[in-house]
Amino acid sequence: MNPFIPIIIPTFQPDAHLLELVAALAEGGADAIVIVDDGSGDDFSEVINSARELAGDRGCVLTHKKNMGKGASFKTAFAYILENYPQATGVVTADSDGQHSPACVLKIARCLSANPQSFVLGVRTFDSRGIPWKSKFGNTLTIKVLRYVTGIRIQDTQTGLRGIPRDFMQYLLAVRGERFEFEMQMLLESVGRCPILEVPIETIYEPKESYQTHFNPVADSIKIYRILGKKFFRFIFASMFCFAIDLTLFTLFCRFFDTRVPGYYVALSTLAARFVSASINYTINYKMVFKPDAKAGIAGLRFLLTSVAQMSLSAGFTTLGVIAFHHVPETIIKAIVDMVLFFVNYKVQQKFVFRTTPPKTQK
């Protein structure tokens, strides 16, 4: 049996672009077309009804009485498809503003059909002429922030043309986010759940005077970066929490070992404190921060190797610091050493310990 891939088109106060897209998808053999009218109002009922007619037997329109946001529209469509299309192996989401050509939408559907477990992204090229500088800047900045914070390396963070596997679609119903930020949340939640597959698509931007968008560059951008910030601050919280545990235990162990093994008490205290704090840190980072696609045992082995290296560096530099600055309390020296190692450790954990499978690009 061939994979069944419905097309989801969320829309708010649509124009002729919606009609052109729906007509072409219906003619192109789309399995199903699910339009979500996100509270457009009576003034746009004629366009919505025309879209329903153009979709024919393959289409349906789901309606929000008031505008709830793009993320809410996705969830409404996800729930409908899961209940009414049990044969669906996944869905494709497409925008109604003319940025996605019908050929590219069907291309993503075919790619998802061939890769039903992958999260497929239709990626645009932002180095072409005619691309608004705000779009270039926004996408480039978000790419860099996403890469630094999460380690996810993709070419287009803002694309609305996506192929979503059925299991991931079902999972996304419980994910927070009702508006444009939900698309960023999708990227973060895909880590460890499904591989990302990038597929080049046509880059379409209309002249500024005719281009219609409901994206608020200030309010919606704040929501998007707030999501990225949460992930980074989880890492900081985990690190600072475990740092506090480590420092407290180190102080206690120093008081215990300094008269018993005076020549080695700093190194021994460092190792004992780090063993406890590292175990806690690994658990938090694996389950709450990075959520890697590697199994816990493999990530745990990597974490152990890096922890041993970090413990050795911490113990060595702290010991040297105590010898060189014997009037400075051991706790202060250790705090300085570990603060430097913190920045190194973040990148090591992201790139080695909790690394994710890099996205694949399909021509």
C-alpha cells in the first residue's frame, strides 16, 4: 500500500494564493488537503469556500471561530488527521501565502513517503537576489543561535514546508506553543526522536508591496528566542546546580581528608566531589537539556570519558593553584578553575557527549 500523506494548509485571511495552491495540489494528486481557517472571519468566507470546492473530495476545511495561531492550527489538523486518516503515515505542512510552490509541496510529500520516519524540511536558499534583508538576517541569526545552543545544524530554521512523521505528529499534540514559535519548538523536540532530512526547495519572495504575512517580527521573534533561551538556561541551571553540589562536597571532603592524606587531599576531594556531581549532571543533561539520539549507555560512556578528563584538569589546575597561591582558600581557586572549564565543557558535551545525528540533504 502506498504511503498516504495529507497536506495541511493553515490560513488566516487568505487571498488568491490559497486558491492557486489548493487547485494545483488537487490537480497534482495530493492524497488529502486539510485547510485550517484560523478565524479569518466572514469577509474571507468566499475565499475559504472556493478553496473547499477546489479541493473537491480530497479536501476539508477546519475552522477556528477566532484567531488562535499557526501552532494551534497545526494541532487542530494533527488531531483531525490522526482520528480520520488512520492510514496516514505522516503529513506535510505548507503556507498559504505563495511562498511554497505546489511542485515543492508535492516534492516534500514524496520525500516523506520514501522516508516515513524522518522529519523533512524544505530548505530555501537565502543568498539569491530579491530576498528581503530582514529574512536573510533573521534566518542567519537564528541558524547561529540554534547551532550554538542545541548543536542542530540546518540551513533554514523558518521554513513552513515540512514533512512530519505520524508518531512525531502525535507527540507534538502535547508540545507547548500556539503561534509561530511552535515551528521552532518542533525543531527542538525532534532531537532524539526522528532524524532531520533537508530537501532544497524553490525560494519565493514577492515584491514588498504585495507580500502578505501575519508574522510579527517583534512579538513572535521574542517567543521564538525565548524557546531557545529555555534550552540554554536549562544547561546553565544544571551546570550551576551541580557546580554548587560539587563545591559544597569538595569543601567538606577537604576538611575530612586534609589531616588524613595531607599530600593528596585536594586531588582526592576533587575526584570524590566530582563523581557525585557528574552523575547528577549527566542525568539532567541527558533527559532535560540535550535529549540526544544516542542511547543512554553510549552517551554515558562519552560523558564518563570527558568527566575523567575534566576531573583530571580540575584536580591538576586546582592543585597547582593551591601550591602557587597557598594563602588563597582552596574553594576559591577551584571555583575559578571550574568556571573556565565550564565554557569548554559546554561545547564538548554538545559536540561529543550528546551529539545528534546531523541532518541529511537530499537533492
